Amino acid sequence: MAIVEPSCPADHPDRGLQCQLALEPAFHELAERAAESGWTEDEIAYALLEFAGALFKSNSVNGETERAIDRAMATR
């Protein structure tokens, strides 16, 4: 399934909403497929929240690591 590309710059106030709208069809398709496989809606929602939380944490940690590397390189 194709996902619509953003049509506004990264700092635009509606960018997050635009991303949600772009992902919504794929999200619903994934949830439907999981439900058809026998998972409950609560199990699916919980799993997706866990995935989202892990991605958010990973991005945060990676950003911190990149900033630490930049600081270390600047002191050379």
C-alpha cells in the first residue's frame, strides 16, 4: 500500500496531522488483518502502542547519541 508523501515542510504546524492522515489507511488495514488472524482489538491496540513507544524511544536515544558524537568531534 502506497503512503502519501508530505506536502508541507517539516516545521509546518499541520505536518503531524498530515502524517496521521497518510498513515491511517495502512493502519486500519494492518489492524483488520491482525483481527482476521484472531487477535483482539485490545491486543492489537496494545501491540501498536508498544511499537510506537519503542520507535519514539529509539529515535530519542539515537538523537542523544548523535549529539554526543557531535560534541565529542567538536572538542577534537
